[in-house]
Amino acid sequence: MAKKYRGKWGTVIGRVIGVLVIVAGILLAASLCTAALRADNPVPSIFRPHSTPADSIVHLSRFVLAITALIFLVVATLLTYAVAKFRNKAGDAQREPAQVYGSTQIELAWTVIPILIVVVLFLATARVIHAIQDAPKPETAVEVTAIGHQFWWEFRYPALGVVTANELHIPVSDPDHPTPTFLKLLSADTDHSFWVPQLAGKSDLIPNRVNEMWMDPHSTGIFLGQCAQYCGTQHAKMLLRVSVDSPEAFQVWIDAQKQPVIQDEKETVGRRVFETTACVNCHAVGGTNATGRFGPDLTHLMSRRTIAAGAAENTKENLRLWIQNPDAIKPGSLMPAMQLTDADLDALVRYLETLQ
Amino acid sequence: MSSDVMAIKTAGASGKPWVETLHEWVTTVDHKRLGILYILFALIFLVIGGIEATIMRIQLMRPHNDFVSPQVFNRMFTMHGTTMIFFVAMPVLFGFANFLVPLMIGARDMAFPRLNAFSFWLTALGGFLLYFSFVGGSGLYGAGNAPDVGWWAYAPLTSRAFSPGHSTDYWTIALLISGFGSIGTSINIIATILCMRCPGMTLGRMPLLAWLNLVMSGMVLLAITPLSAAQLMLMVDRYLGGHFFDTQAGGSATLWMHFFWIFGHPEVYVLIIPCFAFVSEIVPVFSRKPIFGYPVMVGATVCIAFVSLSVWAHHMFTIGMNSYANAFFTITTMAVGVPTGIKIFNWLGTMWGGKLIFKTPMLFCIGFLFQFLIAGLTGIMLSAAPFNWQLSGSYFVVAHFHYVIVGGILFALFAAFYYWYPKITGRMLNESLGKLHFWLFLIGFHMTFDVMHIPGILGMPRRIYTYEPGRGWNTLNLIITIGTFIQGIATSVFAANLIFSYFKGPRAGNDPWDAWTLEWSVSSPPPEYNFASIPTVASRRPLWDRKHPEDPDSRYD
């Protein structure tokens, strides 16, 4: 008798735990969804698209999610029903149930129906693949070459004569007069992947290979992303910011980037430090003898909000720390610690701050 | 550790000195002992791989955490992946195949007993070499120890320019050697199943476990060979000045991807098909009905094996293939869902109208069915190439394949442990500890891997040692980490149960589950020669025929 009760309570507790887990899961999912859907947060969710490719992916995703959710509901209901209904009842253990070996009709049904579902899913998918990958490039498109480096991004605008790093500026695209941005993706070393979830799906940057992708942002703002293909020690801090500007703001930015660097005569000490140390091996400053290409172009360094591929804010303190000891911000980055005296370091930072 | 446990086992029985017992185990060519060696080997590596996972989860518990350095974190995910696939999942499945296949087809041993031992020791050497990299990996270069190139080791990260020292070489050689071990064991399983069946056991009467292991072994031959070829090419690149994957000299990074994934995707099915086999043996026994649609189950498995050989590039949707290639790999990948669905429906059909008995093995099987269903459906999402451009390389993918490997493979394996432990050791596992293990693991699993889908959707890439706050990932990662610890506790309960029951568990007898396949007709543990006289069978369920002479299966065969 006691044993029977214990068994009964065991199942009751089991069911209660099961129900609690499910309820907790639903509550958690609901709270997360509401948090993620608030309009003002910077979460780079793939379900908050701001560009045509990202948008059509969301449409396809909703369709796929709906079908898979339906399949889940049907199959999980059947499974749950079977588990609840056909449990062995006490006192009935001696007799074996009817031995059924199979049924050709049923097998046929659950082969044909999934095949039909697969055909539908495939056709819907193929349409979106074609729409995104085979989209023609309009005359008005902005062309950018993105080059992945360990662990930062180089952006070159060949038609506009601009070179920058880590923070991509592109114009917003008006559906009536589209100015989409077409990216040509290259790599200087290992594999990388360009992923800004709200603007487009990811595309890899692979050495010895040219890949292409495009996006036509519908609204201005800053969109966050990062490298999505493991590329070495500091893969985690290879961050990416895309600034979508109004056409006017974009033109202003381009014009400013095209300006040669204005040398401030007061900072000649810092400039001499820069030009006589290893800095110039890797970094370029337009119009000077610094023409290195292993590191980001510094001509308009101060026009960027972040340094070290988004790992730190572009402030005086961070610049100083970064030059003195890069490992403090980004351990394993390829920037060496420059071992400068305090006086040289201060002068160098002052010089960098003139690179507007 | 393994030798201790085993020494106790036979020392108690025979009173032989432990050195002699150890010698017997090291030189054994008995399929049951080799099976146990494989399983113990895998369990040790399961603990190591689990510790590596825990280190990663502690690091990712909150943004900008500094529990480990990026270098250590990158080694941890490389070693975790490599260990879990090559030195946990494959050996434990080979272990069960080794132990069970001859018993289930009425044979006295595998076809090539010495090849069997040779294959096991190759695998063991591979595992040892992989971990020896912690000592020898840095070489004379002062470079990092232990491989940090990721378990799929994409070129050109593995070239000498990006991976100085010897850590990548240890990784390469470890997989090459254990790969030869896997090939040897597969040849052995195929030969055993095709040539060693007892009288009356036609292919159509074989237990599904034998069928599915036959298919799995065939896939190992097709999948491991390109991986071994790629490892050899990588060694030529690193030591003989070759340029297969050396992009700085004009080599191809995508060539490695193709080689790796034409191994890597079939590998998933190499791991899941034996687990299908466990479920196909356990669900019928605890439903008290034969498997529903046996021929369709065999057909669906063979179909999965074939189709899965043409889906590899769905791991490469983001590398810039043209739209036709992307569409092709979308349809082939979705097509795998059809035979896989058929299998789920057939297990459902087996349970339908049965009398379900909820012992621990059955609980794990039911967990498997629900979780494998979800894993399959997230797989369908990932197969739609444009959706994949968003999800690939993100935590959504990590959640998806852990749903397959933990929610599917590991749950089926736990079921197999609870089901066959009595046959292997002669003692039952403790049922209460088993249920505690099941519920704890279920809660931990869902906390970790259900939640893990969400940061992927919110833009969190995989393989990052730290992340920025303010992107909506913080709370989610904390929940995932807590779930990991619950899984760790559950696994400790399991380990305690394995050890406790070995000494104190009730005696199992020949046939504790009232089952129907041949392994339950012999004593537990089975005698060295398995069968005193080779049995003759007349149907798929020889023990059913013996127990129900009034209504034997053979009447309908």
C-alpha cells in the first residue's frame, strides 16, 4: 500500500515539475521577446530588419517558423497523447498488447505529406535566394571594398577615393531613388565574416576569393555587428559599426574624408615620434611618409568613434593606453606595445588628436 | 582509472593478481572487453570535454569576464569539439556496437578480433596525442600549446604562418590515427554483420541495431577517408612545402571546407544512426510491441545515409556559392527531413496502442523523441539558405547541433546505458538515481540549449571569448551557464549510479526487461564464448517466439 502511494506521488511530482518547467520557459521566452522588441534598444536582432535583404529573410523566416511550429504542434501532440494514453496500468501487466507490425497505408501517408511540405518550403526558399543573390546592381550603387584583417576591417571606396577602418558609412536608400551599397569582400589573412544582422545576412571574407553582398538601408542610424567567422585570437573583438547616413550627411562625410590631413605645426614633436618609430610600418597618414597598410589608415582617426575595431571608445585615455599596452584593451591583437617614454607618448597622442 | 575498475571486477571473481588482470585487459581481443574499454575510454573523455565546456560557460557568464584569456578560451572550444566528437561520441558508439552486435546476431566474436583490438588502441593513442599537445604543442617556438584553430580547423588558420609551434600537428596526427582506428572498426562491424549471423538470421530478421550499425559503418568508410586525406594534405603543407590550403602561396581555403564538411556532415549521421538503433531496440520493449514498420525503418536509414552524402555544403552557405549551388544544397538538406520524419513517426507508431512502461531507459527515449523532433525542425530552418545567412556561425547553430548531440545522441546513449548496463555488468542500475538523473539532466539541458537559440537570433556569433554589454545577451548567457552546472550535477549522479550499482545493484538475471533479442538469452555478463551452442532463429524476435510458442512471430515471417 505504502509503495503504491509513493509511486503515485512520484508521478504527481514529476508532472508538476514538468508543468512548472514549461510555464517557466514560456514566461522566460515572452519576457525576452518583449525586451528584445522595444524599439529603442540597440540589440542587433535579425527580426528587426532595416534593409531589403534582411527584410526578405525575415519574411521567409516567419514562413519557415510557421510551418515548423505547425509540424511541432502536430507531432508533439501525438507523442504526448501516446505517452499519456498508452501508459501501462497497474494490474494489467500480465497481458501483452496487440502485436502490430506496421501498415503500408500509414507509412505511405507520412512519407508523402512531408515530401509535399519540403517542396513548398524549397520553392519559397529558392525565390528568396534568387531575389537576394541575383539582384542587379543599379548605376547609382555605392561600391565599397571591405578587407578583413586580423582583427579589424578596412573599407575602401574606390570610386570616391576614401579609405577608412572599422566604421562603415553608407547612405540611406530611398526606394524611389535606390542607392544600395554593394560590398566586395576580400581578406588579407584568414577567413572572416561580415555580419550586421539588421542590414543583411552574413557573407564570408576568404583569402584568394572575391565575394559580394549588398544592402539598401531604409533608415538612418548606427547598426552593430561583428566578425562571424573564427579568425584567430581576437575574433571576439573584431566589432563592426555601420553608420547609415542621410544622403547629405554621407556627402559631408565623404568630403571630409577626402581632405588631406591638416598638419598642426604645434604638434611637430608628436609627428616626429610617429614618423620615426615603427608606427609607419603599419599605419598610413595621407600626405606624409607614413604609408603602412597592415593596420588601419589613421588619416582621419578622430572622425571615428571607436578604436581597436570597436573594442574601446576613441578617447584620449584609451588612445594612450592602446599605444602603451594594447593587450590591456585587446589581448592578442597584432598591435605591438610601443615602449615609448611618457613624454613621447603624450606628444604622440596629441599629434593623433590633430588627425581630424 | 579504467584499469582500476576493471581490475576489481575480475580480481573479485578469480582472485588473480591485479597485474595479470591488467595484462589480460590490455591484450584482450574479446569483443565484450574491447566494447567496455571503448565505453570507459569515452566516459573519461566525456568528463574532460565537460570540464572544458564548463570553463567556457563560466567565462561567458557575464560580458567582459576575465576568467580565462582569449588564448585559453580558443583552446577550450577547439579541444571540447574535437574531444566530444572523436573521443567521446565515436568511441562510445563503437563500444556499444562492439559489445552488442555479435551478441544480437548470435556470433561468438567479431569477424577480426585482433583488428578490433588494434583499432581500439589506435583510437586511444589518438586521444592521448591530442592531449599531449598541452605538454608538447608549443615546440621550440614559444607558441601556444594545445590546438586553437577550432574543431573544423579552417584554412589558412592551420598554416604555419598563423599556427606556429606543433599544436596543429598534434591535432592533425591525433585525428589521422584515430581515423584509422575508426576505419578498422567499421570494416570489422561490416564483416561481422555480413558474415557471422547465426543460422536463420537473414538480413530481414536482423535486429534494427545490427542494420543501423551496418549503415553507420558504411558511412564511416565514406566519411573518414576524405578527412584522413585532408589531414595528410595539411601535413604536406606544413612539413613538405605543399600549397593545398596555403592561401599565401595561392592555395584554396574553400578546398579545406569541402574536404572537411564532406566528412563533417555524414559524421553527424554516423553519430545519430546508432542512437536511432538504441531507440529502435528500447522503445518496442518498453511499449511491449514490435517496432512499427521494420522494412521502412531500414529503408529510411539507408535513404538518410545516401542523401546525407550530398548535403555537406549547407555548412558553407555563407562562403559565396552561386544561387544554384545554394538552392541545390537547400533541397537536399530539406529532403533528409523526410526519412528522418518517417523514423519519428514509426517510433510513435510503435508506442501507439502499446503498454508503456516508464523505466529510466524509456524516459530517456521519450526525451530523445521530443528533443530530436525540435532539433530536426531547427535543422529545417537552417537548411533555408537565406535564413542560414543570418543564423550560421551564430549561437543559434550552436544550440541546434547541441540539441542534436546532447538532446538526441546523449539522451539515447543514457537510455542505452540504463538498458544494457545489466547485461554488461550483471547488475541493475539504481532506478531512483536514474530518475533523478533524468529529471535533473532534462531541466539543465533545456535551460542551456533552449535559451541558447535566442542570443544567436539577437546577433551573437559563436567562438567569441567575450561580448559587449547592452546587446541583450547578458541574462541569457547567465541562464545558459546555470543550466550547464545543473547538467554537470546530473552527470555526477549518473557517474555515482554507475559506480554504486556496480557493487551494490541488485542482480540482473539474464533478461531483466522481458526483451526479445538474442543478447538477453545468455547470462549477464555473458560468458566469454557468448553462446554455448549457436542459436537458430526463425523471426525478428527470437525470444518472443520462445516465450509465446502459442503465437510466435515466425508464423508471420
